Amino acid sequence: MAADVTRYFYRGGLNCAESTLRYLIEEGVIDPPPEVVRMMTGFGGGMQRGTTCGTVVAAVAAIGWATGRTEPGQPREPSAAAAREFLRRFEETFGTLTCRELQAAYVKEHALKSEGMYRSCTVFVEKAVELVRDILRPSPDQ
């Protein structure tokens, strides 16, 4: 079942990075205060440059929130492994992690902020949310 990310993204007015993190918070997938969404504002549109997709950045940030460390002596591998898994699966689905390349391959109306762009990019946000949910879901033996 696809997440209803449009309440934040596309129709809701938040960019891809903001809406990914906001949705994951609102749905209880991660538990930071909603104010952390502010950190994602500059990441929309591939960090404003068409580089790494904003929803990818937000998804990795969410994974970090749930699995990351706060002290140098703590293990980084659980978080790094979860991030690598997300990146592998997202890239396997869409062929790239780069905003510019996602836009070229999937957006038929190439005008920035066009109806077509938002419709197409919604798919990326939905998939990122789905993958984060799946990766962070506790295994049955936990």
C-alpha cells in the first residue's frame, strides 16, 4: 500500500526531503520532534543542485535517527548497514540516487515545479517511505 505522502508533498507544499521526514514522523516510524523537518528544507531538488535526491537524503537521515550513534565509541555498522540497504534498494528500483537523473528518466514534463514533476516525484517519496518502514520494522525475533 502506497503512503499518502501528498498531504505534505505535491499538494501539501513541502519539498521532497521535508515531506519524507515529516511523513515518517507523523506515522510514528521515527520519533524526533517535528521541528527536525526544518533541517531538510535545503535538501529539496537534490540540494538545490540536482545532486542526491532530497527524499533519499531524508530517508537516510531518518534511518540515522533510528539506528545511529551519539558517541564515538558506539558502533556505526548497524546504521551504516541500514543506510546501505536503503540506498541499494532505492537505486535498484529507480536506477539512480541523483535528482537530475531521476527527473530525466521519470519526469515527462521537465519544467521545475510543474504538475508533472510533482506527480512523478511523489513516486520517489512514496518508495523511500516504504523502504524506510520496511528496513526499520523490527524483525519477528526481536
